[in-house]
Amino acid sequence: MNDEPVTIVGGGIVGICCALSLLEKGAAVRLVERDEPGQGASFGNAGVISPWSCVPNSLPGIWRNIPRWLLDPEGPVAIRPRYLLRATPWALKFLRAGRRNRIPAIADAMAALNRPSVDLYRHHLAGSGHEGLLRECYYVHAYREAAAADLGDFVWRLRRDHGTPLEVVDGDQLREIEPDLSPEFQAAIIIKDQARALSPGRLGAVLADKVRSLGGEILRASVERLAPREGGGWRLTSDHGEIEAQQVVVAAGAWSALLLEPLGFSLPLEPERGYHMVFRDPGVSLNHSIMAVDAMFVVSSMEMGLRSAGTAEFAGLEAPPDYRRAQIFKRLTKRLVPGLNTNDCEEWMGIRPSFPDSLPCLGEIPGQPGLFAAFGHAHCGLMMAPMTGRVVADLVTGATPNLDLAPYGVERFGR
Ligand SMILES: Cc1cc2nc3c(=O)[nH]c(=O)nc-3n(C[C@H](O)[C@H](O)[C@H](O)COP(=O)(O)OP(=O)(O)OC[C@H]3O[C@@H](n4cnc5c(N)ncnc54)[C@H](O)[C@@H]3O)c2cc1C
């Protein structure tokens, strides 16, 4: 029975990194993905890989901004009217997670997953011939008003307390670093020593190829049901028949909670939809990941063009995309990078798997021997994926991870 491959449900960047770390430990691995690997939320993100990321989405006083964000058609948050009631319980939990006394523990738990991100991606890419997919860079937070670039603000103090290398620069220095940015931006706070993916989709595809080359199986199937076997292990029902496994890792992104529902878990995993716009012939180029702080979106030059990504839309798993959310990036990005050519562009929507406290579920699921959670990475799944993979590989192979898993427990949401 122990010869059965460890079965990972979901071939996004999280499932792929779990597979790689398990294979490195000598485990047999089967990755079950209903589409091409790495093409869900992991395909279209902003490519930011920051070892320093520790700021949760819910922060003290955030509720004051929400009405303004919702009323502004170009604002960073949108809720479809029909979804308002459904979103309310999650929104209340989200606001509670932003209480001042909860932030330090959440920030520590985010930092622990993000800190080794760049090193682990380098490790996974080494020898693949695609090492250049990762580019060292700064994370430039650009401000219109110089006074707003204040390291005394709560979020910057939080980052500083977590060892983040920071520097404030004025408008002239900003244009030296990023000549194509508009002079309307008078200052920036720079996070140093991080990296960006030049194509998150291709990164997933390259690492999926590595899974295959290390002997892992990638099975194209949609898992419909997970059920415990008599005598131990799991039976997965899929559109390609039954799959048996002693150990199963659920890494199905925003769809993970649906798989666990029949086992009695009701998890507040919100499908938080995000959009991007790729400008394929941008005529300008950026050296770093740029966050436009007032509009809350990220811009980065990638292999396929210049990509603007962000927004949080609450509409459920099934609603069709509203590409007006991506069209907004045309005007917003032009204000940031005035020389941008917006004529040839491509829009995209992807679904972040978001818990109210910005932390994923990670670890063996209580009362379900051999079933492991690796989902809910919200806005940080690209950067958290490699460390998630390491932790899952340790747990599945019976080693003790070098990390306190309590903050990521499924049980934090009750049952
Ligand atoms: C606009 C935007 C910008 C972002 N920017 C960043 C960023 O800069 N940095 C960062 O770190 N993160 C960023 N993120 C977040 C990041 O993209 C996600 O957290 C991450 O991709 C989640 O990875 P995942 O593998 O859990 O999910 P996904 O990539 O969604 O993968 C889940 C996979 O599971 C498969 N699946 C689901 N159910 C089943 C089933 N029943 N059977 C078989 N297969 C199944 C799906 O087909 C999918 O391929 C961003 C997200 C968005 C939307």
C-alpha cells in the first residue's frame, strides 16, 4: 500500500512545488490537475517574489477605506450586488483578523513562509536552462505625494520589524531607478533584495516539466470526491476513474474547500478574483516590480509585455469574468507610465484562494490521517509556494518541519 504515489490534487504553483519537494525526498508522486499545470491563479499573477512579505490584507482601520473603494468604479475592491449577502460572513471575519492584537502573529507566520522564497525558486530552477525566469529586483512602492512615503506608518514599521531592507527615495532618485515612471510620482519606498518572475505561467510550466523529469506523474483529471478508505488511505473519484492513495495533498487553490466539505469541513475560503492586463507592445520597460500605492496595483515588465495586475472582486467561483476590472488598468497604468502604448493588450482573470487572516491552511488535517492541506495562499501564493512544498514534503515523509504549524491549522476555523 505504501508503494502508492503521494497524490496531490491541483497542479497550480503550490501543487507543483509540493511535488518537487516530495520527489527530492525520494517519494513517488502523482499530481492530478484538470487543466495544464500552472495555468490557474498561478498563471496571471504580478510575479512578485518577496522574502519580506509580512503585511496581511486586513489591517487596523481598513474598514474606513472600504466604502470609498467600493463606490469608486476604478477602486481596488468590487462586490457584485447579488453576491453581497454571501460575502458578508467572510468580510466580517476579514475585519476581525485586522485587529491590532492579531497582526504580529499573522505577520510572523507570513514571513516564515515567504523568507526562503527566492532561494528555493533558484534551487528549483538550477540546471533547468530557465534560471533567467527569476530576476533580482526591488519592490518600488510609488507615491504621488512625497509626505505619504513615511516609514513611520504602521505597515512600514511592521516590515522594518521583520528585517526588511528599506529605503526612501525622492522623485529624482525614483526616475533614476525607473526612468519611465511619471514625474507625478514624487517619492517611493523601496524594498530591496527580492525577485520577480518574468512569466509566472512559464515558471509553472518549466517546474511541471521538472516534476516529470524527476519521475513524477502528471495526470489530467478532475477530482470530484475524496473519501477515506476502510483500513486507511484515500479513494479519489475523478472523471477519469478512481485513484487510490495512502497520502493525499489538497492543493486545489480556490476549489480546495469544496473537496473538503463532504468530510464535514466548512472553511471560509473566499474565491477572491483578480485581473491583469498585459500590454504586448508597451514601448516602455520597467526594471522592478512597481506598486502604485494609491491605486493598489502592481506593474512589472515580463516576457510577454508589461503586466498590470491586482484588484479584488467578490462574485463567487462561477460568475463570468467582468473584464471592465482589467480595462481599468489601461488608464491607471498610463498615469503611472505615460509613455505606455495601450493599443495591443490582453486581459485575464484568476481566482485567489483567500482566507480572512491572509494565511493558508497547511498541515495534516485533524481527524483525517494521510490528508494534508496546502491551500489558501491568497495574495502570496507564488512566493509562499516553495516553502509550502518543503513543509508538505517533511510532513508526508514523517520529518518534522522547521516551522511552527499552529497558525496555519485548518482547526483555527472550528468545524
Ligand atoms: C491578479 C493577481 C495577482 C497576484 N500577484 C501575486 C504576486 O505578485 N505574488 C504572489 O506571491 N502571489 C500573487 N498572487 C496570488 C497567487 O497567484 C496565488 O496565491 C497562487 O497562484 C495560488 O496558487 P495555487 O496553486 O494554490 O492555486 P491555482 O494556481 O489556482 O491552482 C489550483 C489548481 O487546482 C486545479 N484544480 C482545482 N480543483 C481541482 C480538482 N477538483 N481536480 C483537479 N484539479 C483541480 C485548478 O485547475 C488549478 O490549476 C496574485 C493573484 C492574482 C489573481
